Amino acid sequence: MPLIKVGAAEVEYDQRGAGRPLLLLHSLLTEMTVFDLILSRLTGHITRINLPGFGASSPVVLNSVADHAAHVARVMDALKLPTDTAVFGNGFGAFVALELAIRHGKRFGALIVADTLAAFPEPTRVPFRVMAEKVSSDGMQAVLDTAIARMLPPAFAERHPEVIAARKSALAAVDAACFARACRALASLDVSAQLAEIRNPTLVLCGALDQTTPPALARELAQKIPGARYEEIAGSGHCPMLEQPELLAAKILAAG
């Protein structure tokens, strides 16, 4: 995949197609190849990027989700993405997309977020802090099993061992310091008070089986964003790109 310089950092990206522009942002537990299954189902000019420390993207010190959003805005400028670009994010990518809408909303068009919420309840912040500590002391291998269990329902994992192996391999290569900083950023995130500022047309999606960002909290998120719609993705947990790619692609196309 090609690289583009953004300040002192290099950002890995992939672009294909023509027509309506769409930017794809991956989760904390994946990288941009997680979108492989939906690419053939999408139309338009599609851009996907690897966040800092993922894939071949340079590690960058970003201590908050807002910092990640500012980085993505700079990447969009470097790639000359037009201001009507729709932005889709899943998991961590969705949190980044929310901050992008709050702080840089005029930079893009439709906002489509899957499996996200305004703030994690305090008990559910703890696993992020634990993962950050384990990664910092023992590297990415120490959290692979925990991470995959958060991403995919057990039944899906049992049916698709090849997917689990591929995801673990990709996650093992992530820069540990970047991963730890992202975990701590999620543990402290709370955008509840800023959601009313979002003016982008917004679709909030959530896997009906998602235990990491449960549907009830995703629905509450949608209710706090002016004009936002909420839809569930049947038969999916936290990673609809792998679990329900055809359904997810249809919803992205309808919203974008």
C-alpha cells in the first residue's frame, strides 16, 4: 500500500474507485485490511487509512481521541479529500469520527459510526486500562486473546478460525505504545456534552450482539446527536465488516 507524508509521519492508505467519496476508519483491534470484505460491495471513491502505529503507518504520540481526530483531518487534507466525503468508523475509528464531527465537522459530509457510544461506564473503562498496562509491560502478544474476545462473538470465532488467526497476526504487529495510548484515550473519553454540536447527517449503527459497545448505549448516542438515525445490524457483534459485510455495505451506501 502507498504511503503519504503528513508532517513528520508517514500514513499508509489505499484508494480505489470513482464517484462519491468515502473514508473508512478501522477499530482499535483491527487495521485497514479489515475492510477487504466490503470493498467490492461499495461504490464510489473509497479511501482507507491505517491510524498511527497500525500497518505501515508511523507511530505518532497522540494522547486523546481528539488528537487522533486532528491527525485524521490532516490526513484528509494531505489526500485532498473533498468536503462532501462521507466518513465511516467502527469501534475506535467511530470514536475518532465522532471527535472529527465535533471539532472538524465542516471538513466532511455524512457521519456513519458503528459500535460506539458517548462514554464508557466506569466499570467498562477498566479493561482498557488493563490492556494498556499489559501491552506496555509485555507487548502486543499479551492482549491478543483478550482483544479478539472483545471484537468477535464466540460462535463466530468457532466457525471462522482462519479469521481469528488473520486478525491476531495483524494485531500482533501494531506498535505497542500507540495501542496503549489509544486504550488510555478510550478509558478517559466522554463526548456526551459535545454531541449536540454535531451538524453532519449522522447514522449510528450497532451490532445486535455487541457486548463491547452495547446497542442500548449506541441508541442513546444517536438520541443525543441532532437528526441522527439509529439502526442495528442483525447477527453482528463489534466487527460488522467481518460478520455482516454485505449488510454493512448496504447501510453505508444508503447513508452516504
